[in-house]
Amino acid sequence: MGEANQVILSGTLVELGALRYTPAGMPAVDFRIRHESSKLEAGAERKVQAEVAALAFDKVARQVATAGLGSALKAQGFLAAKSQRSAKIVLHVTNIEFMEGAL
């Protein structure tokens, strides 16, 4: 089986935790992205609405921590467990782009 695990998601920043530091001293931040779009599924148009839990580290964490709620963004990353103790799936964001003037 292949190792594909890549996600690109556009949306709006709707929740932002405080910038924190891991035991190794790396900046980290938890946040949520609200996504809305329309997709073709089984021959019919489907309205998609979802909120996705996300996590960023280091430079990306600093970028997110300074963004305002309601900011439009495009996030790239991969899906993984939130931590070694939690199997909850979280989008680990490795690159983020904020869309200026989008709201």
C-alpha cells in the first residue's frame, strides 16, 4: 500500500488556542478550520460543511498564532493522531497561506 497522506484544505480560522511550547521548546498551536464548498458525488452536487481540528508547530505555529479569527486560509499538511495518547485525527499543518482581503 502507498504512503499517500496529503491534505490541502481551504477555509476560515474559527478557533485558535494559545501559542504553547513542547517539552523540547518547539512552538505549537491548536486551531480549527471551517470549510465550505460544493462537490460532485455520485452524479449529484453535494454541499460540504465541516470543521477540522488542526495543529501546527514551529514557524507555521507562529504564523497561525498571529492570525485573526475569521481569516481565510489554505492549509497543507497530513492527517495523524493528535498525540501518542489520543487516536483522534487532526490535520497537522506543515504549510499555511492566509488570503488577504478575503473576508
